[in-house]
Amino acid sequence: MSHCGPKGRAIPRRSVAGLLDDFEHLIEGTELLAELLQRAPAATLLVTLRERLNLQGEWVFGVQGLRVPEDEPIKEIEAYSALELFAQSARRARENFSLSEEEKACAVRICRMVEGMPLAIELAAAWMRALSCQEITQEIVQSLGFLTTPLRDVPERHRSMRAVFDHSWDLLSEQEQDVFRKLSVFRGGFQRDAAKQIAGASLTVLASLVDKSFLRTVPCRGTL
């Protein structure tokens, strides 16, 4: 069974799925995705990137950091994906690594400081080859620039948290960069009116910063 697609082309009635990971560096090719979906309406694409594609039929699912312990007793690290990833990555760096109670507390703090971000956790845990959990914690407190890797098979934009931030920053327009710099004076969120007065942020620019994952909305508090 088939039905007519664009320009009278017959498209089989079947579902086709595709996965496109880390697509932001190919964002200029979004029109090709639109054409593909137009010609194959039964196709489904799963695309991971920092910003919206802005295509009709797009469904956005926000991805947060891995689960990190809050103020609660920790029994099994397997219950917390952030801690489990830290321990696994640390064992790759130091074969005899195991989370003692003291190291567990530091590991929890590390995972909280990076908000459960997988790449940051892996970069931090890799330093277990030379440092203790407590020393890693102290270095991160001083600067996130500490989180780097010498691995040769890691893309340049993923070799440090600074590289990640720089890559994301370059995706912004000059106007978006200017507004975001001014918004940095706020701590703990802000309301739209304050953003307009302090940073001259229009609704369009704020929405674009949300779409590019630089801001997130908190509806219940009326802040960004």
C-alpha cells in the first residue's frame, strides 16, 4: 500500500527512523532534513543538538543532566546515574579505584557542581589518574577550565569545558551575545521585564536564547 507524496511520487506506507547526533555544527543543512521529511512523510528523525531546528512537525524534548543525589542518604551509587558514570570513568583512569565514604561525598559535590553533565563528569573523573576526589573538587571550584582531556580520539570541541562553551558561544549572533553578557548580572533567574530594562532584551532574542539552550524558563516562578 502506498500513497502519493510530493510531486505525485509514490511513497511506501512504512516507518523509517534515522538518528542524527550532535547536529548543531551541521545546522545549515536543516533544509535538507525538511526536504527529506517532505519526500518521505513516514520517516522519523531523532536529532540531538543544542538548538531547535525550527521545522514544522518538530517535537522538542529537553535533556537535563544525569541524576545527582540531593540531600539524602546514599546507599547504592547505581541509583544515581551521575555517580555511576563518575565511578566508571574513574576506574578507567585508575584501575583500583573505589568510592570510599570520603570520596563519595566529594564525587557527589563534583556531580552537583557540573549539574550532572556527562562530559564534565567524565573529564573530572579522568583526573583520578593523578589527583584525589578532594583535589579535583578544589580545582573545579577555582575554575571549570580545569576540566580538560589529552585524549587524541575526542573531537576538539569536546576536549575541555571551555571548548564546549566557546563552540556554543560561536553559535550565537552578535546581538544574542551582547544580551547574554548583560544578563550575566542576574543571579538565580530574572523576569522578562528586568531583562528588557537591564539588557535591552527583546522577546525575540530571549526566545532565541531559550531555543539555543542558553536560558531555560521556569513558568511557576515567572522567571527565566
